[in-house]
Amino acid sequence: MNRKKLLLIGWDAADWKIIGSLLKSGHMPALKSLIDRGVYGNMSTLNPPYSPMLWSTVATGKTPDKHGVLGFVEVMPDMSGVRSVTTNSRKSRAVWNILHNQGFTSNVVGWWPSYPAEPINGVVVSDKFQKVSADPKKQTPIEPSTIHPQNMKDELKDLRMFPFEITKEHILPFFPLANKIDQEKDKGLKSFSKIMASNVSVHNAVTKLLRTTDWDFTAVYYDLIDHFCHSYMKFHPPKLDGITSELFEIYKDAIYGAYRFQDMMLARKLELIDADTTVIVMSDHGFESGYKRILNMPSVQAAPALEHRQFGIFVAAGPGIKKNEKVFGLGLVDIAPTILHHFGLAIGKDMDGKVLSEIYKDRITPTFVDSWDKLKGDFGEIEKEEGSSVLSDSEAMQQLIELGYIDSLDEDKEKAIFKTQSDLKHNLARVYLGQRNFIEAKKILNDLMNEDKLEEKGPVLMDLISLSIKSNEFLDAKRYLEDLKKSKTKVRYNLFFPESDILLGLGQPLKALNILESQKSKRNSGELWFRIGRLHYGLRNYDQSKEAFSRAIEIEPDKAQYHRGLAETLFMLKDYESAVDHSLTSIELVKNFPSAHYILGRSLEKLGDIENARLAFQTAVRIKSDISEKAKRAIENIEDKRNISLKLSNKTTNKFIENQIVIVSGLPRSGTSLMMQMLESGGLDILTDNKREADISNPKGYYEFEPVMSIHKDNSWLATAKSKTVKVVAPLLKYLDPKYRYKVIFMKRDINEVIQSQRKMVGKNIDTVPLKLFNAFHNQLESIDIWKDTEPGVELIYVDYKSLVDSPEEAIKQVENFVGINLDKSQMITRVDKSLYRNKPQQSSVD
Amino acid sequence: MAIEKKIDIPIESSLGHLAYGDLIFERWRALKKKNNKDINFE
């Protein structure tokens, strides 16, 4: 029988930015050979990007809230202390457990976490194997449960390399100027020795198993690149200002060296497998190698992870896999389902990932099972510990401390346990935050805030600020920001981004812009220019937003959202060809970027390329996102344009649409209530709760519906508005769900009259018109005019209030045509009460 | 360890034995043991 073998190789933190130049110069020939006969792409990470969490997601196909590995450390079950994270923390079955249950044989080497080794068919060399003492005088025995089966211990024990075995010949290829290192003060070579020895141990074990065992699946994990990056990326070219020339010269080649050595180890593994073995090489996240490198790490938990980049790498080659093709939309959660599919096994419906169907030449049909975790049987698992004190993992803990992932543990055990528990809770909140599960995240963050024993609350407050901004609770965000400023946090945060987000959310875009503009001279950041561009775009300063997005692209040309921002700006500037160019660049960088496909579709539509516009909209629909509904409406519009003759500028089809929602809108006091009364008399079904009673200002009632007022927080009630008519004031129109079709009757009235009417209603002098208010209303009307053109699900007519009162027949006919429903026109006319038109134009002064 | 002077060594030649994995490592270790009798490798 031809076995479908699969070799999964994990390179922690490997990043295309570094690999790209090494591939070009021919220095990663093994990876190049795989790419040439396989697929490659970006691997999207999860938040927070902490490696044990991420590699557990790779192994289980589940997000960390489900698999339970939430950090670098865990509290021992008997509460006797804290240790580096173990298999005990994982609540979900890994692919090798499932493969065991289904009769396959696996080798697992160095996976993080994999200690204690699980009793599966095959061999597990857990991540404890390679962690040894750097001191030649210290014994570092292989502890029980490090290797399964136990009898493999004898075969593997001599394959561990020790840091003190590293020689000059190993060091000099990385650091030709190593003679200039003062080894008393500079621990650079000490770190090097530990990292190299540990990774050589892993490599020795896996090469031995590849050579000598019978296997279906082998998974091996190397931390070489990640650990090199944490130690030496700050010295990588281009030289950072804070690095001395001497140190730069000594360490500048380290990163390239690590990738090249990693590639040499890959070459050896490829020699040891059959030609028809499927190979996957991947990383869990990337690593900053440009100006975002951090020289002074803040003292927060897992601070080094701040340098992890959102995209890692993915390369796969083997029978049935496409050749030399870039693939898109890959996530860590997708690896386990893809491995199961490779072996012809069902995917757990409770897994968060999908089979990476795009990598295969032929169409695939995955099968499913409800949950592998709920099935009974032998899955080759360890018995979870009830309590243990046999684990002594000082080497593993020491390594985490040296890398800066965890602080030195407090000698007071209780304190150490409390801190670990708090950090893990905080990490879980961050996982929820990454999933946009704000309710669960907020619960945990609030619990942490209420914890008196938690001394450093800065990171919790920062997440509360971020959460509040993402859930549009800007007043809460402001409060948390003030709390943070008052707190005694030891961490220095850059607060200008959240501050500007909050100001924007509170309707103060100019102040938000000022905050960002004040940073321009202090930092050369693509993110800063991007945000400035977004604000200018929102303010309709398209020339400025064009400049800002262009600056952002100059600094970071590979950010898809910067190109998307510029494309949107160019569209508004009617430079449709350039808008197409930048949308395409954006899509080239991130294929599954729905808003880039959407703006591409709109630009192509303007250029008259309807067929390709439709394709772009269809792609935007296919990738689930906020924009999909808009894209669906845009496709419907294209269909309509083909079926009936219509000028797009009309924004009306004058035809009835099933489930359409009729919206009456306008500035307050512009005749919206009158229109609602008329439509009700005409026979339309009105959505109102009559909670706001009639008064002298609106003697016939306001026709309001209370949930409209909080539409910015919850617009789910719009489902009940289908085929009905509801009043929504102008500033709230932008919160309409693009899922539905809207017919908006927008009441227009002279702004002076609107203001006079409003001032009269609240008992103010009507002879003066505040200039600010006048300008604000003017802007609102302008933005509605743009909004109607940018929302494919929206049709809109303007009904002039004065004309409606003066000659209602004509206006009613226009409305009837627009909604596409026969209305009782005679009843509608009876509702027009000329006495309502009492705030007729008067000579006003503008103050 | 003492490193006296700048030396340029290509990674491919100097680290080939480590990248090769278990087979050569065991031979390299055997040679090393001869020269480092004090080191206890368990």
C-alpha cells in the first residue's frame, strides 16, 4: 500500500521578509526546491501571538480559548508552584491523538508544549528533551515522560547537544568578528550556544526517527529563528540608531545565518523522506525586521512578542498539491483539518479551521465528525495530573526568563501563582478580544481590574481602551484612558493612537487629526500616516488623504490596507485608473481583502468594465466580511443596469423591491414627521412605538421608534423593519445594515428654517443662526449626498419640504413612484397641514 | 572560549556536520569525547 506520509516542520517566527532576500541570493536552496514544486503563502497568526498557544492551535485546529494553552507557563495542579507550560494545559486532542485512534503512526519532536510525552503509536520526543544545563558540571538527566516510548530513551539520549560543546567553528560562520566580543560583559555567545545546541538536539532526534522508524506523520518544531530574532534582530541591517557600530558589525549577519542553517537542516530532512511524502514548512508568526524593532522592551508580560509580525510563512509540496503557486487566506487553525484531510479523516465540526482546499490541484470534498474530543476510545493521551511535584523544569523556566517571555519568578510562591493566574486570564481576554467576543473579554478584564492584589494594571487598562474603541463605547474608552494616565503604571505607553480614535468616535475628527499631526515630526511611521490619511478621508480632504496614504506606502510598501486607503481616496478624486492599480496591489498583498475587492469593483464599474466589476464584487461577497452585503447590493445594481435603462446618478429604480425598508430621514425639524404621517395615510406599514408623544412642536406625533436612537450599537432590529417604514434622522443613516435594501425619502428644507424651527422648539432666539450649527448641518447634508452614492443597497430621493406643503400632489406622485407601491394619494393630501409650515424664511443674522 | 582573530568560514562547510543530523553528530561526539574527557555526557 502506498502510504500518504506527511512531514510537518515548524519554524517559529520565520518571516518572508528575510527569506525573500535569501531565496533571491540562492542561500535557501532547500526551501526554494519545495516552493518550486509546491505552494507558498502568508500564514496569518492569532492574537496574542504567543508561541505555545499558536503551536497548540496548529496541533488541534482550535483557538486557544478551546484548547486551553494560554501562555508560556502554568500553575502546577497541586498549586505548589509555577512551571513552563505542559501537555496538561491542553484540553483538546492534537492531530497525533486522532491519528493514533485511527491506526496511524506519528513522530512528534520538540513540539511546544509536548511534555509529558503522550503514549501514541510512534515516538514523542517532548520539548523537555532539548532543554539542558549550560553548565558542564551539572547533570541534565532525561527525566521520565520526556520520551515515549521509554525504551527510545537509550537510542536518543546521546543525541542531545550541550551548549558547552559549541566550538569556535560553530560560532565563526555567524560571527566572524567574535574575537571582539567581551564575553564577560556581552552574553551574546552564551545565548548563541544555548539556542544552537537545543536546535541541534531536536534536529538529531528527528533525523534519527525519520531514518529508523516506520511512520505516517512526523511533526518537528524548531525555535532557532525565533530565538535568534529575539537575541540578534536588533543588529540586523539596516542599522538602528540605538545600536553602536561595533556591535552592529559583530552581530549583523546572525539572522541570515540562522535562516541558512535552518535551510541546511531542511535539506537533510528532505534527503531522508520518500519523494512522495507531503511536506509542510510553516511558522506561527513573523518577526519585525524594519523600523518597528524595539530596543527597550517594556516591562509587561511576554513583551518580546510585541515584535512578532502578523504573518508567518507557509510552504507545502507533495502529491496532489499545486506547483509554484501562491496561495492565500491561510490560518494556523487550518493546519490540523488539512492534515486530517490528507489522511482521509473527518474534520471536527468544533474545529475553528478549514481544509486548505486552495493548495490542491483537484477539488476536494472534506468529511466531518461532530467532535473528535467527544469521542470515546484510545487517543494515546496522558492521564492529566492531579498533583505533582516530580516535575523540575528549571532549565525550561530559565530559558523563558532569559528570553524575556516571563519575569524572574517571585520567591514567594503564592505571589508567583497569583501572577501566573492573572497573566493567563489576561491572555484569555486577549484571545476573546482577537475574536471580537467583547462581552467575554470585558468580563475578564473587569475582574482583573477589581483584583486588589494585581499591582500593574496598565496592560489591562490598555486592553479595556482598545475593547471600548472596537465596540464603539468611546466614553468608556475615554474613562479608561484617564484611569491609565492617573495610574502608577511603570510602562510607558504611546497613547496618541487611542486618543485620536476616541476623539474621532466622540465626533471630534479635527482634534483627532491634530493629535496625530503633532506626532509627524517625532516618528516616521507608516501606521501614523495611514491613520492621518483615514482621518482626512473621513473629513473629505481627499488631496491630503492622498498625500498621507502615499507617505504611508513609501515607508511600508507591503501593507495592503495602505494601498486600499489610497485606492478609496483616488476613487473619490475620480482617478479611477489609479484606484484600480492600488486596489490590485492591495489584493496582491492580501488576496482575501474584501474591501479592496469592493473598491476595485466600484472603480472598474466607473471605467465601464462591468463584467470585471461584477467579478470583483462577487469576490468581496465570497469572503465573509462587513463589506459582503454592500457588494451583493452592488451586483444587484449591475444586474438592474443591464435590465433597465437607468442613470446611476438618479440612485432610484422606481421599482418595488421585496422586503424593502422605507426610511424617512432628514435634519431634525425638516418635515420628517409630516412625511411619516402621509405615508401612514397612504397605506404604508409604519414602524413606531409612539413613545414620544405629540406636543406643540409636532402636534400630530413624532412617529419615532426608540431602538433607532441606539442603532450605532445595535442595528439587529432592522430585520423587523422589512416591508415597513421607519424614521431615522440623518446622522444615524450611516449605521443602516448593508444587508437590506433601503428606499430613503430624505426631507430637505432650507437650513436657516431648520435652525429657526429647532431654536423655537427649545425657546431660543430665532433671529440669529449660529454659524457652527449652520456649517455642521451643511456638512451633514453633503455627507448624505456622498453616502447615498457609496451605498449600493440605498436608493434616495430628496423631497423639498416647501414644495411638499405648497404643491403636495407632485411630491406625493414622486414618492409613490419611488417606493413602487400604490398609495392612497387623497388621504395623504389631507395630512398636509399648511399651518405646520410656520417657520417660513425670515431675514436672519448669522452669528 | 577564547577566539583570537577574525575568521571567515562559510556556514555550509562549518555547520554541515550539525545540519546532517544524528549520524554524523554521533561520530563528531565520539571524537569530541576523546578530547574532552572531563565532560560527563550522562
